[in-house]
Amino acid sequence: MSFVIITDSATDMAPEIIKEFDLHVIPTPVVIDGKDYFDRETIQTDEFYQILRSDQHEISTYHINEAMFYSHFEPYAKRGDEVVYVCFSTGIAGTYNAANLAKRDLLEKYPDFDLTIIDSKCASMGFGLVVYLALLMQRNGADKQTVIDGIEFHKNHMEHLVTVETLRYLLKGGRISKTSAIAGGLLDIKPLIEVNDDGALVAFEKVRGRKRSLERLIDLVGERGKDLENQVMAIVHGDCEETMLAVKKELEERYHPKAIKTNMIGCAIGAHTGPGVIGIIFMDEESPYKKWYVDSL
């Protein structure tokens, strides 16, 4: 029996973290031309963006369903492991509810199965960082309840700041109206998007031009962030590595964080934000749990 932390691929978790911790990442599904694929398992992220950019395919997503969760959770139930699963925000997808339905069914067969399911209220590497910090805490000797308390704190103080290169994919996903998309395109308006307290993606500001939108995101990190020099931050991008590296350099020079993790946004979110999206993730409060991990960053 052991205590295990698992998550899903909507974390857009950096590959080196997955490898370092041998992390179990449940793949999220994406449908391309009527065929199911699984993020970073049967379709890789660079391949996905090639398909997305071609504009010749029907692409949709759905959340991990109850049956999928059951198959991923059951090996732990059989071994009698204690499991903490940190999942995609309920404000964006139905992942949390599906996971709990699978848990209900598993408890009928394995009544002693200790499974804690946590709604991260975060997206992409927002909950990727929550999971990463939990893994560091666990490795450095924190007990299960302390790890769970840390997860709750970090998820409640994780900031997500996002801008897109094109409004087209937000329009296709019903996130903005056709009128807003047309007007925004004509005026080169870039919405700034955040994950709110309910875990939903919302636009909170509009700026004109790609360069200004990126500059504004970087400024907001300084306005909202706390104790940045003791943080691990993240930058996620939609197949625009050059832009990501420029943003990373600016963040390092201005705020001197302990580390910045980077990765491409996967299928679960990328299908709805499109190529060119940039997201910066950091915390808006000093963590009382940093003693468990800060020296490991």
C-alpha cells in the first residue's frame, strides 16, 4: 500500500516532471473527424497543432468519462493504495463529476479504497503547478493531510493570465459572439483571459495588438503576484515557442522566480484557444507550505 498522487493531461504537465516523478497522467480525449484520440498518448501536441492550423478537420473535445476513470483508478483500488487525484476545473469541464461517479462504482467493489478527488478550479499548468508542488511536498516528507492542505491552498491562489493570437477559436467554441469576433478582428483587439474563483475562463480586459497584450500580461504578474522570487511559475503556449521564450526571458529578468516551467497547451484547451495562445501562471499569495518545497525548486 502506498500514497499516490495522479492527475490528467489537461495539466499540460512538463514532460520532465512526469518523468521525474513517474507521474500517472490520465489522457484527455479529443475527436478529430469523428475519431477518438488521447492527448499525448495517441496524438502528440505538435501533430495536433499541425491538424488545427490546416483548417481541414472537424475537431471537438469531451471530458474523461466515468468508464475511463474506472479503468485508471481500479489498479490502485486492487492494491489498496491511497490516492489523491487532482482534476481539471469544474468551471470548464465535467471531469470532477465523472471521476466521482467512477469512485462511487469502485467503492461498491472495493469498499476500503481511499480515493480523494480534488477539483482544482484551475486549468492547464495552473493545476499542473498545484500537482507539481504536491509531489515535491510528498517527496520531502509531508504526510497525506499536509499535502492535501497544500493542494487546497495552492489551487485557491493560482493566477492564470492568458491572451490569444486569434479570436477565431474562441468564436467556434462559443466563448465570444460573432459580433465581438468581427469587431475584435478589425480592430486587432486581444482579450485578456483569466480563470476566476469559480474555475471558469473569463475575459477581464481588452488591449489592442499582440505586443501590448503580452506586455500587459507580464505587468499583471507584478501587480498580482506575491513572493515571486520563491515561486515556480509556468508559461504555456499554443505552438509559438519563440514568443514563449521571449516572455520567459522578460519574466526572469523582472521577477527572478526560482523556476519557470514551460510546455505546449494540449488538446483539451488548445482546441478552443487555437495556435498562438500564451498563458502565464503564478501564485497571488505567499505559500505557508513553501518550506516543504522551495529548496527543491
